[in-house]
Amino acid sequence: MAVYGYTKKKCDVGDNMELKITDDKKYYNQCLEIRKEVFVEEQNVPLEMEVDEYEKESINILLMLDDRPLGTVRYRDIGDGVIKVERMAVRQIARGLHLGQALMNFVHIHAEENGYTHAKLGAQVHAIKFYEKLGYQVASEEFDDAGIPHKYMQKEL
């Protein structure tokens, strides 16, 4: 397990945050619990759509704050130096603490350190402004994913 600490300056939530690359089952299962809570329970995404064929090839990241698992994101290689960022979720009790921003910043740093040059994601339409603040630009028309309106977005790392 790789552990990376962020300072208050980077995420504005304090020094007790860790971002973990989930290369063991315990931390991966905590990522899945967060995703099920946010996507399956809150947004009614069918479980069989949430857990997909890309689980094993994706790099899953778990955000812990004061030893509590509160956020997750994953990314995977889609070729030509591009990653696809997926399944970014923060538990409802922790929203507004800028944890999503910390997760995304970590993905960008980690991917860039591993030789990637661009990132792509499918953003829920209500979250487009969040991703624009992180430097993403809309790159598609609106489309439906699991009954939720999305648009593809991209950014140079």
C-alpha cells in the first residue's frame, strides 16, 4: 500500500488526510463501499453497472481523513498517454470539505508521475463546474450513463 499525505495548504482540510493506492483487498473494499453508498444507494445506479469489467485494471485511490474512509476515485490507461478518471465519490457526510478536489489533484499528480499526459472523464452534468475549476474542458454533447446525464471532459496534465 502506498500512502501519500497532503498538507493543509493543498486540500484545506487539515493534516490528517491520507490518499492510498489500494493495492490490497481491504482498501479496495472500502473504495467499493463508498461507491455503493454514493452511486447505488444515492443515485440509483444498478450495482451490476457500478462494478464493471475495469475493476482489476484500474488504479483505485482511497481518501482517509482521521482514519475514516471518506472518498475514492479510480483511473485507468486508455492508450496514447491518456487516462480515464472514473468513479469519483465522496461520502455525503464529508461533502463541502474539498475532498473531491484533493482526490482529483492526487490523480493528476500520480498519473503525470507515471508518464501520462492527458486525462479524460465522463462528468455528471451537475458536476461540470467542479471539473472546469480543475482545468477540464467539455469535449462532447450530453449523453446518458446509468440514467444520469453526462458529458465527456478532458484536460492536459
